[in-house]
Amino acid sequence: QAMIGLTVDGDMGPVADALAEMPEVDYVVTTAGSFDLLVEVVCENDDDLMDLLNEQIRALPEVVSTETFVYLKLHRQLYNWGTR
């Protein structure tokens, strides 16, 4: 797993939509701050991550830059938002 921060030139909506269609992507969020979009991806290995970055994500013409944060260890992940 990795989190990728993207800087986008122009409208972020179409870029977010294109990312959401990629099978490796399981989370896309528009943000305020250092990045325009944050994308969580799950890849089989480092080579697949490189292919995803170079051949798909960075190939989008609106993507100006990316910064990738590879997960070394997942300490906690919950999916119970809005539940009690």
C-alpha cells in the first residue's frame, strides 16, 4: 500500500474521476494544503507501483507532481465512520 499526494493544474474533478477508475486505487480525496489530491493505492509489488505511477498517474496531463508515501507497517485502519 502507498499514499500518493498529487499536485494538479486546473480542475481537480476530472483527475479525481480518472484516478477512481484505476483498479489499484481504493481511496481518492480532494484536499486543502500541500496536495490537491490524496490517493491510496494497493499494488502487488514495487514494479507494479512504478508502472502505476509512470504509466497511468503521471501520464494524466493535469498532474504536475506526485509524492509517494509507501506504507511500511499499518498500525490501525478502521471502516466504521458514522457508526456507533
